Amino acid sequence: MVRLKDRYLLVNIVYTDLPPGQKGSVPDVLLYNQPTIGELRPQTILKGIRSQVNALFGDCGSGSVERSLQVKYLSTATSTFILRISRAHYRLVWAALTFMDRLPLKDGRPCIFRVVRVSGTIRKVEEEAIRRAKLLVLAAKDEMAGKASPSDALNALFRGGKDSARNLALVNDDHDDAEMDEGEVSDG
């Protein structure tokens, strides 16, 4: 018996339209990573992705992702979702997400669907989602306190590497060494 192999994609929704009048009161990090409001459901995401795959790759592409495409997790609070797709066809879905420029709703907001992580297990994708949510909170706190400039916080989020969380933590002097995980190495 052959085991079906899947890939899990962690996708962030980054909004490109900034509401007027909100620029001064909210950190830049939170302006682009706003909660998703409206009627966004897993079914509407799937419908939007399938229509985009059909537009890009035709019936062959649409048929290849039809059975295995599934939304495993959707958080409207963090504008994050996890997709499951077969290993052979995850690049088709990734390409479709890259070309999507609006939420798949009636009068959907302009946005970017950013694939943050691709993994063979859902556990690693969930860990990355938690890590990025913590990083977002730290970046917003640092920007509000004036310890980091808006460009530093946005660069740390968009780089997305493992060093970005550590670099942001080094900027924030309030963290003590007692809160470090067992696997972390202290610089000082």
C-alpha cells in the first residue's frame, strides 16, 4: 500500500489597502497584518483558489488539485490559514495564491496571499504560525514603545527567518534570560 504524501502551506493575508486616518494611531506592522473581517470561510478560500488554478492552468490543473486541496485551519484574527495539498501539485496552488490579488468575496479587499512555510507535517506549520504570531506581537510592542522603527519591524516579519525573532528580542531589553527556551543561546 502506498502512503499519500501531502504538503501543508502556511499562508498569511497581507492587506495592501490602508484605511484612511489609521496611519498615526496603529503600528505599521498591524496595518498590514489586520484581522480579516467579513464572511471569509474555508469554502470561499477554496473556491477562490480553485478558480485561480483553473484560470492559470486550465482543466488539467484544476482537476489535479480538486481532490486533495483542503483548508485545515483558518484564523480571521491573525489572517492566517493552512492548506493541505498533494505533494505533486502544491506548486500549482502556490502559483495560484501568488496571482490572487483580492479576497475571494464579493467586493473583496486588495491583499497579497503570502506563502510563509511549506512543510510535510502540519505540526511544523502550526509551530511556525505560533512563532510568527509571537513575533508580530513583539514587533508591535517594540514599535509602540519606540524601540524599533516601523521599517525594522516590517523587515523582521517579512524576512521570516529564525534569526528575525532573535534580532527583535535583542532590540527589546526588557526580556530577561529566564524566559529563554532550552535550545536558545544567549548572546550576552
